[in-house]
Amino acid sequence: MHRKIDKNIDAVLPHEAHAAWTPPKNRPGAADTVLAGNAGRQEALIPLRMGRMAASPFAFLRGAAAVMAWDLSHTPVSGPQVIIDGDAHINNFGLFGTPQREIILDINDFDEATNGPWEWDVKRLVASVNVAGRENGLTRKDRRRAVMRAALGYRWNITRLSNAGVLDVWARFTYSERKPTAIKVPGKAWAIIQKTADKARRTNNETLLPKVARRGHDGGWRFVEAPPILTRVNDATREQVVASLTEYAETLPAARMTPAAGSSARALMLQWMALLSAGTYESNLRHFYPERYGEPVSVKTSAHKEIDRIYGVLEADIARKGPYLCGSELCAADIYLAMLASWYEPDATALGERFPRVLAIHDAVAKRPTWQRVQAANAS
């Protein structure tokens, strides 16, 4: 089906139509567009924004999304409207940590996201590749090669994902520690990726905290004001922010399999999530990567004992209130438990012999089509 759609699009707008661009006569000046974009911004931060944009051509490209958006709005499009990032320049791609403590390639910065032609994100991306390459001293030939590879990578992934469902696409990740098998990655490039991943792994909240906060005599942390970037808000603003987050959280229960706020099941789920994340998950890290925490044999042995201890607590509680952690209904904590239980060593048989009710939850979750699709996508 996707090939038929692609042929129809090509018939409406040939690929070559994207190759040339002539500035319209009514095109506003770039400076005028940037200055107009300052409307509504905090006045104290405008000089900081202008100074950062003036630092280099790439810095200007990053901050001048509105300038490029105007230009793109006067270019030919093939027709399909999708949810676009709106600011898909190369610097918004990076390595990010997952809740499972793995490093993946992903994109951030969605404040320009909107409905629009799919071409706009691609053009923003390849334009940024060219500008960044020029700023780093690449020749015209090398920049062209980089731009073409970026475009080919986009086309390859669109083809690969075109027949996948929404959840399957959502579950596809590019892991920094797993060398791709579907494409060839040169050894030198892979070494650079690993070096970058190591740096990303060290860039976390623990390294950020001392830079933006100081620890008081009472042991608590307080942000250090650094005007105009980091300033204290007044009490009214603080209360509005907290209230908005609370209101937002209440829109998620149905999608997140979270019991209603204020219910005993909600409290129970939070209790289990805390135990599984701070206890079982951390113990699994020590079990599988003992060399990170000290003497490997003793660390691994104590970690396995702690996992068994926690599963014993869960087993007893499920026997009283089950069949699930929150009672009769499946909740997010059960899915988290199923993931952790799948890591049990030596195998599922041993888990079932010691903790049959924990294994039963794992098996119930594993039978769900959604879980199976996610596991299949993750394995590929």
C-alpha cells in the first residue's frame, strides 16, 4: 500500500520539484521575522536569545525556526499532512536515557510541533546537516554526501516502518550499545558512537545538580539563582504550576492503567511501583552488572538474594489480595513486574517453582497482543 501511495505522490509532485528554490519577492527580512518572534517573550531574556543566535550560522539556524518556516510555507508540497516536529534540526537529535537506564537515539524539543507537510521536517533536518558541516570545515562534496545520507536514512526508515502499527513504531528504539544489523556501521563511526554514549551516560541529574543547586545545612538542596536564566518565581506562580501538573496527571489514568486518584488501589499501585523500581530493578542492575558496584561475585549473590526477598513479599501479598498486585484488575505495576520477572535467572521455571503467583502475572501480561508486539519489535 505504501508503494502505491508513494507513486501517487510522485505523480502529483515529482521529487525534482523540491530541488530548486527562489525567494519570493514579498519575503520578509530574516531580522524582521526574528524580532517579531520576540513578542510575548520575557524581556529580560531577549538579549540572551539574540546573543546566542548571533554566535554562529548554526546557532542562528537553531533559533530562527520561524524564518525557515516562512520559506517552507512557500515551497511545493506533495499533499499529506502529518504531525511534524516543526524544528527537526540535527542538534535536537541526541542520546537520551530511558527509565530502564539504557541509552537510545531520540529527538527532543517539541514546542514547534504542529500539523504540516512531512517534507518540512526533512528539509529542516538536511539544511541543518549542511550548515553544521560547513561550520565544522567539511568540503562541499562531504556536505553533499552527509545531506544525501540523511535523506536516504529518512526514506529507508519510512519504508521500514510504513506497515507497522502505532504501538510497534513507538516501541522501536535505536540503542547506543546494540550495533545495528539492518545497516552497516563502519568501525570508526561505531567507536565515536560509543564514546558519545559514555559521555551521555555520565551526563545525568547527578552531574547537573551541583551546577544549579547547593546543599544546605539541613541536607536539602536549593536552586542557586543565576539571573536571567534561573530566577525565583513568586508564590502565586509556584502554586499555579503545581496545580496545573496535578490537573494534567488526572487526564492519564485510563491510558496509563493507573487507578483513580484517591482510591486505595492507586496507593497500592504507587507502593508497588516504588518497591519494584527502587528495589527489584536496582537489584537487577547489580545482578547483571556487578563489576560496576564492587567485587562481582559477592555483589551478584547479594543482589539475587534481594530479588528473591522482594518476590517473596509480592508472592505473599498476591496470595491474599490477587490475582494482580492491585487486586482483581491489572495495573501498570503488573506490567512493570512482568518485565522484571522476564529477567529472572536461571529461567522462568525456577521463578515458577519459587514464586508461582509472580510467574502467573508475568504469563498473563505476556499473553496480551500488545505485549507480544512490543517484545517482537524490541527483539528486532
